[in-house]
Amino acid sequence: MTTLRHHTEPETLVLTPDGSIETGEVPALLEMAARLLDDEPRGTVVLDLSLLRLSGLAAIDALMRLHLIARRRGRPLLIRHTPGPLGRALERTGLSETLPLREACSCRVCSER
């Protein structure tokens, strides 16, 4: 079961999925993410994938849907700490052009690892 950790930083909402995203979990994760975006309606959304395990097609589906949810709310979405295999899959499919991938950062979630 994947949990969705979150915290805010100045003008930023950081979402961190913890676990493996399975197909059946995608709707519940997206619903939670949409609620969090609505509760914190300003600034950038950062999706930190440093705790994601066993990413596959369900993870790509969730990423693309979350991108759409953020975009519909007028919020930029950045993705950081993408696991190697997922990053390569996004690059091979051309989806890395749609999903802006970043490397490291200095947020609280990253500094706790």
C-alpha cells in the first residue's frame, strides 16, 4: 500500500509517495493529491519520488494524471528524485518532456533521508 506524505514549503506543496504504486491505488492517491492541491491553492507542486519502490506502468499513469490535475488548477508540477528505471522509461517514451524531471534539492523530505 502506498501512502502519500506531504508538507508545504514557501510557495510549494511537496508530495512524496511512499511505497509501490499499484494500479488499484491510483484513483485513491490522485483523489488525495487533488484534495491537498485544493487545500494549498498556490505555488508549485513538487512530486518527490525518492521513496517510490517498484515503479511501473501504474506509476507512469499516476504521474501523468497528477500532471493533468495540477495543470487544470494552474499549478506547475516538478518531479524530483526519479528512480533510474522510471526515469529511463519516461525518457524513452518522450514523457520526460511533459513531466519536468529535477535531480536533488534541499527540502525537508530530502534532508531527512
